[in-house]
Amino acid sequence: MMVRLARVFANEIVRRWSGLSLALQFLIAGGIVLLAVMLVVGLWVTAQIREGVMHNSATTTALYVDSVIAPLLPDLRKSRELDDTVKRALDETLGQGALGKRLVSFKLWRRDGTILYAKDADLIGKKFGPNPNLAAAFAGNVMVKFNQLDDEENDKERALGLPLLEIYNPVREPWSGDVVAVTEFYEVSDDFEESLHSALLWSWLVVAGATATALALLSGIVFRGSRTIATQRATLEAKVAELQTALAQNSSLRLRVQRASRRATALNERYLRRIGADLHDGPAQLVALAALRMDSPMLVDPGTSSELREAEIAGIHKTLGEAMREIRGICNGLVLPQIETQAVSDILRLAVAEHERRTDTKVLLTVPERLPELGTSEKISIYRFAQEGLNNAYRHGKGKGQQVKAAMKSGKLAVEVQDSGPGFDSGKSEGLGLAGLRERIESIGGQFETLSGPGGTRLMITLSVEEQP
């Protein structure tokens, strides 16, 4: 029953809310939101004011105390304790005059948490665990707390029942600037608390006034804008029609992506079959031949001479060596070097150098001094393009006139691989390697073009890039 009543009540609220004009809805919702913003901003501003006032007061007092106390201290980097003369001078300074009236407590800390000096003589020599403010002071910062006497050594200060400003001030070595000690002192702050409350009150009044003014201005704008909603509705309907057209186009693009994915899957299967055929026709045959020769009578017949047996073993070694070379050749064509962090020009040099080393041929490389930085997918595609293009130039063009060129043309990166071989009929279907390259380049938004004739073959790719400043 209660659930049903709650549902009816919620539906009634929604109905009444929907019956209000958009301007009234904005006025109500905007008022709630601006009130929440006012609270957040007010709390933040008051916190900033509180911290600023406390820090400024602490800095002023710290400079004053530092100018009076620092000259009395010895070299604290060398001295681990204060002698009686220094303690007596501190007692006299802190016990009389303007400084004695301002400070109700004073401590001098060593970095390990030992109190070297204190107004309360019972604390001298005692060691306490360093609190966060003390650690920050040893890091070179002036730290301040107001009426937060929660440290272990604050029993006497808590017993006073006065509003106290607790200040941690780093003591620096004059010639190096290193922090060698920290002074902690407590200042009576009656006027400070009153000034702080006044500043916080005025900050809240300013924030509230600014919020009310903003709400009034925004409400006026919204009430005027609500009168134009009727005309904008027709514009929105036209936009909806455009979106429907865009959705239809997106659907068409999605179908194209699916077809490209299916083609890529088929190409991958063809790649796997080619790798399997290469392994079967090459290394597998050589290993099988070596296995057959292991059963050769020259090895198993005790009457075979040592010269024939050694010759047979040498032949088996040679066959296995040929198999290993072919396996390494296949692997070198599959393994991708680490090119993610390399520049495009370095990637092209790497592909050319690997091809020259593997085929013992020469390739003319032409690249400008500066090429744009590309993403990982583009770099991989450029490397595979240069690798496959040079492989085709070596297999089909006999390695004649091998060239790789790169240049920027109209804001696009163009890369070419060409040779001076006999060429091939570009009207026929492309081989597995070129088809895979075309799919790879077009999948990242590039263009792939093949030109071939009796004078040689030229493969070209074009990628749209933005040059980096």
C-alpha cells in the first residue's frame, strides 16, 4: 500500500512539474543549484580566507620571533645541545619585553623530534614523534594551527584555556639556507579570532549577494529565451531529419567496416596458409631429408670407413643448417621491430637496411630532413609497406633499381617503393601481399596505388597527417 501511494505521489509531482513552463522550471531548479553552489563556494572561500589570515599572521609573527631568537642560537648543525648560556639568554628574552607578552609558550625542536629548549623546562631533552606540521616545517614551510592543541606535548597549553595560534617556523643556517631546527611558539590570539569571524561573515554576505544577482540575471535571460522556444522547435525538427540521414550513413559505414573485417579475416587465413606452405616446402623437407640420412647405411654399418661416415655427417649438418637459415628467414619476415618510438624516417631506414642485409642488394633511399610524427598504426603500416614492396622488387624485379622515397605533398605523407624490373599486369588480381597492404592502408584512411609496366613497378601510399609544430 505504501509503495503504491509513493508511486502515485511521485507521478503527481512529475505531472505538476511537467505542467510548469520551462522558465519556471529553470527558476526553481536553478535556484536550488545556485544555492548548492553558493554553499560550496562559500565554504571554500571561507576556508581560503581562514588559511590566508592564519598564514599571514603566522608569517609576520615568525619573522619577528626569528629576528629576535635566531641571533641567540649557536651553529645547530654542529651543536646537538644548547649550553646554559644560550638557555639563559632565551629565558631572559622570552620572559620579558614585547616578545614575552606575545608568546605564552616556546619550543625549539631538533630534526629527530627532541626538544632542545622550551619555556617549560620539564620538556627539555624529551623526544616526541614528529607530527605532520613539524615535518613540513623541517621541509622549509611555515605552518600554523589555531586552537588545535591536540599534540602529546601540549598539556600546559591546553590547561591555559586561551585561544592560541600555534606556529612552526624553520630555523635556517645563514650561509647554506638549510633548515637545522624548528621553533614552535604559541601566541595569544583574542583579536585574531574576532577579525577572522568578521572576515568570514563578510565573505558569506558577498557570496550570497553574488549568487542572488546571478540568479536574477539568469532568470531574466531564461524568461526572454523561453519565448523563442516555439520557433526553435521547428529548427530542431529539421535537425532531427538531418540526424536520421546521418544515422543511415553511419549504418552504411558500419556495413563497410564489417565487410572490411571479413576481408581481413580471409587475408589472415591466406597468410597462415602461405606460412604453412613455406614451412612445409622448405625447412620441413630439409629436416625430413636429414632424418632419412640418419638411417643411412654409412652411419649404421660398422664396416663403413670413417671418411665416408664423416662425409655423411657433414652432409646432414649442411642440410640442417639450410633448414635453420630458411626458418630464420621466415621469422625475420614476421617479427616486427620496436618502431613505436621511432621517427618515420628512421623506420624507412630500418626497413631498407634490413632488406639490404638480407638480400645483399642496394636500395636508394630518399627522405626529407623532417617528416611529421605519426601514430603507432601508421608507423607499422609504413614499415610493412616498405618491407613488402622491397620484397616484391627483389623477387619479381630481380632487385634492379630499388628505390624508396618519402615526401610531404599538400599536407599528406606520400611513400613510394619502385624498381626497374620487368613489371607485371596490374589489371589482374593482386597477390596476397599487395592485397593485404591495400587492406592495411585503407583501414587507417590512406590510399594505395599500384603502377606497373615494362619499365618497372611503382607502389605508392598516401596518408593524411597533420604536421607537428
